[in-house]
Amino acid sequence: MNIRDIILPREKTKNLRWFDVIIITLILFGKFIVISTQMYLATLKPAVEAAATAVTEAATEVAETTTDVATEGAAYSSNLRYQATMLAIVFIYLFIRNFDFKQIKFRLNWKIIPQYLVLFIIMGLSADILYLIFDNGYNYFSAESLSHINLLSVFPKFAALSKVAIIYALLNAFYEEFYFLGLLGTVQEKYKWGTLVFSTIIRASFHTYQGMASALIIGIFFGLLYYVSYHKFIKNLLPIVLVHSMADMFGSGLIYLISQW
């Protein structure tokens, strides 16, 4: 097999190669990893220096977004455009590589409702416990918190979201899980475990801006939860994308979402 056949295969590409993984990772997450790392490192500086950096970054961000704040949900517009562009570039790359998209399981059927509900409950309760233990989070299991539970409170919270926030959450969830579960799931079987470790590191690396504890919870626990759910049980990307999008809209926790706050 010559180099041309490797780069531009005539037959359908079913297994992504190491250079495919590196290229796609850099396209989709290179910028976010750099920014997240910079923000995390800033938190490690002395308090005064960190405060000065935060003020400077905030001023820069305000200057960059001044033209957008007049429209509802404009805070999401920049990332929305960027991620849509990067996703389009990846799809073009995959078309050039003659990638077999049919192996990415993304189906609309009646099973997604119970699958979504079970996975969302598992994720939500796990998040409430993990953030309480490892990230000094709020105790949603206190008697006071539990007394505010009202399942109907989900609807006004959802209605309060802007359309662009909902669209961005759905795009971002697909953006990440298409890569982590779909594309990385197509490597050869002998590379599965190494790829899983690699994906865990990448998933955590662009969440470090939330703090290392949060990044590790997202990278390790949620990454493995989604991985096992997709490859062992659900075998459909759609319910996982919907669960991920809900976490982007309201946070990962369950009790806050179903409480009247």
C-alpha cells in the first residue's frame, strides 16, 4: 500500500489511524485545551497577580463581546460559530479520508426516552454526590434542599433558556460525543484501551478551567459513564447527546434541576 492509498483510501475507512486521531483532536479541541490550561494556571498564581490577570481577561472579554450583548443569548454565539466551523472542517476531512459514517450509531427510536431518563438520573445523582465529596460543593441532600423538590420546576427553568443557549448546548454535546464515543470508538480493537485513556485525558484537559477536581470528575467519571453506556448498553449516540446537552444547560446535578429555587 502506497502513501496515497493511506491518505486517500479508495475503500471505506472503518478504523481511524493514529494520525487521524491527532489531527481531529487538534481541530476540535486544540484551542479549548490551550485556553482552559491558561485559565487553570492563572488560578495557581499569587492572589494579587491572579486578580490582576482576571481583571485584564474580563476587560478583554467585555471588549470582544460588546457588540453582541444587545441580543439575547449572544454570549454563546462566538463558540457556536467556532464549533460549527470546526465540526464542518472535521466532516470535510473525514469525507476526504472516505470514512464510513454508517458505523456511528445515531438513531431516533422509542427506546431513547427510557434510556435518556435512566442515564440522566444516574449522571445527576452521581454529580451531586461527587461534587459534594471532591469539590466542596453544595449539599443537595440536606433536609432543606430536599424539601424544595418539585418536578414541575424543570419546565420554567427550561423556558427561561434562550433559543441560542439550547442550540449551543445541543451542538456542543454532539461536538464532544461524536468525537469521544463515535470517532474514537472506531480505532482498531488493539488500541481501544490506549484510546480510552487518551480520550479521558483530553476530556479533562479542556475542563480544567472549572478546577482540577471538576475536570477529573468530568474526564474520568462522566467520560467512563458515557463510554460504557454507549458501547455496552445503549449503543446509540442520541440519548447520550441529549443527556450531555442537559448538563450544559443546567449543570450536571439532578436535585437542583428538579427543585423549586
